Amino acid sequence: MAKLVNKKAAVDDAAKLTGPEKAAVILLALGEEHTALWERLDDEEVKEVSQAMSTLGTVSAEVVESLMLEFVSGLSGSGSVMGSYDQTQRMLSAFLPKDRVDGLMEEIRGPAGRTMWDKLGNVNEAVLANYLKNEYPQTVAVILSKVRSDHAARVLTSLPEDFALECVQRMLRMEPVQREILDKIEQTLRNEFMSNLARTSKRDSHEMMADIFNNFDRQTEARFIGALEERSRESAERIRALMFVFEDLSRLDPGGVQTLLRGVEKDQLGLALKGSSETLREMFFSNMSERASKIMREDMESMGPVRLKDVDAAQMAMVQVAKDLAARGEIMLAGQGADDELIY
């Protein structure tokens, strides 16, 4: 299983932002004093912008300035802005009722997707099957006919065999479903399943701590891991196993390495490789052209001694780019378990 974290690499190109992300940057930059702007958005727009804001991460000052030309002088002193779940919740709470804020944040933290059927497609098949096995076969047939076929197949496999077969037969005989019935099913799923799922699917505490440890510098990480090992070796080992660090990039396939190289700034790459193992360094060089590899080696030599904290920052940024690419399905980050090994 790939150990991913939610923090995103710094956004340094406004052209890479979607419409909701651009709106989120502007609203974050304006701050809580201008929450009246939110009142002009409908529920779906508020949801889209909130979703974008909560996962935005750091946005460089240059991008903020390019999106808000008329406020350049006012923003230049504050520099970058940071979007997070907590910041999003605080801003929404300034102008929306608590129950509406709670509902929006539950949807944001829950399975991603614009429609109910998109969201169901991102729910673990075992969790969804456990809920559906208590429903009428006809209802299950309607639901499975609306989600992606690959996900429906996995859910059917997770259902009791006789019940799954009954659902299949209902799907084969299914007539067009009336809009009112579909709306009722969606509402039931939203009220009885999705809201409970968002409240109960809390993250494993070791996974949460692994995310935190991933953001430590090397000395701090070593200090905390060492101290934790003395008190609870099992917890320390679980956290270490869940962490995704720079050296884990060695498990990328050649296509993944080349995709990652296209998404990383050259000076950042050189700094990161300066502090990497020889094996990992050669893996990246072997996926460059001979000319690019030669230039990179010369650039690294010309750097001279570099500060460890700068190397750490560059490596963390590269790892974050890899995680973002993996989240978009552009590369695969193989984990250490057998289930995640790649077969060629």
C-alpha cells in the first residue's frame, strides 16, 4: 500500500490550477473579512470551492499575485497562503450555520466525487457491500447499475453469494427507474450511509503520526523515532513502515521516474539528489538523456557544500510531487507489502 500524505507541494504555476482552486486562492488571500463573497455562491459552488481549499496546500506569492493583480501591493508583504481543512472550516464558520459547515466538511473529508454515484465509487467495496447486504435486492440492483462496472463487480464479489445472484437477476430484468425513486435512494444513501461513513471512518492514529513524522527534518524525526522505540517499539515500527520517504522513490518504474522528472524543477532535483544514495542518484540519471544527465552532474558539483535542511526540503518537495502524481493516477507508488509489488 502506498503511504501517501495529504499535504501538497507548493503551487507555483497559476495555469495548473482549476477554476475552484483559483477561487479558493482568492478567497484565502482576501481572508475572513470578506466572507460576504461566499454568500453569492450556491451550495454546489460552496462545496466545490471548499473541497479545493481544504486540499490546496501552499500557493506561492507569485501565483497569488497573478490571480489578484489589483491587490499585489497588499499581498506582497504576506507572501504565500495556506489552504487546509482547519482553515476552511474556520472561514465557513464565519458566515454559515454550524450544521451546514459540519455537513460540508463531512462531505469534503468523506469519499470524493461530484455526484452520489461518484462518491459510492470511491467507497471501499467491502464497506459498501456490508451496508448493501441489509437492503432489498431491487434497491441494491439500482445502486449497482449506477456505479462504475468495475466497482460494481468488486461489490458483488463481496456480497453473500445467494444475495449477489438475486441482485444480478434483478439487474437483468430492470426497467428504467423513475426519477422520484432514484432521488429517494440518493437521499437515503446520503442520510444513512455517507454521513455515518464520514463520521466513523477516522484515520488510524499511526497513519496520522506517520504523516506528521514525514514533515519532520531528519534530526527531529530520528529523535522522536528513537525516543518512541524506547517506550513502544511496536508503535515506532508501524509508524516507520507507514512513512513514505525520499529513498522510497527507488521503487518507481522507469515510466514513473520519467513522469516525476517532468514535474520537478531542475534546481530542486539537483539539491535533492545531492543528499541521496548513489543507487537512487544513478536511477534518476539513467532515466535522463545523456546530455541532461551530464548537465545535472555538473550543476550538482558546482553547488559545493549544501545545508542539510535545504536538501531535506528539496527531497520532501519531490516526494510530495510524487504523491500528487500518484493521487492523479499518473504514477504508481509501490508499497513494501507483497500486494503492492509490480509484476512485469
